[in-house]
Amino acid sequence: MHDGSGRRRKRRWWRKIGFGAVVAILAFPWALAAVAILIGLVAAAFGVVVALAAAIGPWVALGYGGYWLWRRSARNRQMHAAWGAGQSGQPSVAPATPPAPPPADVAERLPPEEHAQVGRIRRKATVLLQQADRFPAGSRNLYLVERMLDQYLPSTLDAYLALPPGAAELPITADRRTGAQVLRGQLDILEAKLDEAAEDLRQVNVDKLLANERFLEEHFGRRSQGDLTLPQERDRTA
């Protein structure tokens, strides 16, 4: 029984092998056909890509070349414009915006007499500031003069101009002084201080001159009347 069953297994095994061989033989042409179709599709796609590149490539190259020529011509135009502007002596840049006009002088809004007094104060302060190096070190007068034009005078004018309309001619104080009179009194104080600083500076310069004279006399002696004439003049008088 074992020999019979073994022979049956062998026959079944050989039948499977034969069936597989028949299937392989029958499927081989179909496999070849599928591979050929795949290769054909790949070749067709490659051909399409090559054809498109051949058709579009010249246009791409032409477009890039045109863009490059346009950029080059624009750059050349800019260079020629700059060179022409340099030859004509005119700047190639856009003209600068004009400066803003200076602010209006608030003193123009004052009555005529006070307007004239403000002008005097400004001139006196300017003259003293031009002699700032002649003031003694730590001079309070110099400090006051330096603050005159940028603090004391502007604050005085701003306070007056902040009054309501018509206050210049109306009494605004207990002693019945008008706005213009109050302003005039304050300007008198400022101008008097400048006059005092100018007098003190004049006296300082005089004191320096006299001190220098004493120094020379102490070191060289006082000159006699004969020392004031030249030798030739003394010979002629003799």
C-alpha cells in the first residue's frame, strides 16, 4: 500500500509540474507583449518630451534673448541720460524740495512802540553776546544776556500775545494799567538790564586797561615827557 500511495503522489507531482510548464509556455508570449507595450509607452512619452522641447525651446531662447536685450538697452539709456546731464552741467537727480519759509516774527503783532523796543532789546543783546569772551568768568550778567533772546524776551511776548483781543487798550490790573502798558513796563526791565550789563562790561574793560597800565609802570617805570619824543626831534630842539 505504501508503494501505491507513493506512486500516486509522484504522479500528482509530475502533473503539477507539467501543468505549470504548460501555463508558463502559454503565458510567455503575453509577458513579452506586455513588456513590449511598456517599452513602447516609455519610448512614446520620451518622444513627446523631445518633440515639445524641440518646438518650445527656440521660443524660450528667443524670449530670454529679448529680455536680455531690453535690459541692456534700458541700462544704456540710463548711462546716456546721466552722461548728457553731466555734459550740460545739470544734476541728474531730482531737485530738492524748497526749504520751508521761516516762521513769522511774533513782534510784528505788537503795537508800534513796543515793536520798536523789542528790536532795540534784540540788537543790544546781540552786541553783548558778540563780546562774550570779555565778560569775567562766571559772570551773572553774561548768563542773563544769554537767556535774554531765547527765554526772557520770548516768554514776555508770549504772555502778552496770549491776552484776549482788545486787552492791549483795556485796564487789566488793579491800578488800571492796560495790557500794552504792562508789556511796556516788562520790556523796560529787560532793556534796563541789558544797559546795566553793557555798563558793567565797559567798566570791566576800563579796569583791565588801568590794571595793565599799573603793571607796566611797576615793571618799567613811568615814562617822562622827554621819552615821548623821538631822538631826531630832540636834536632839532637842541
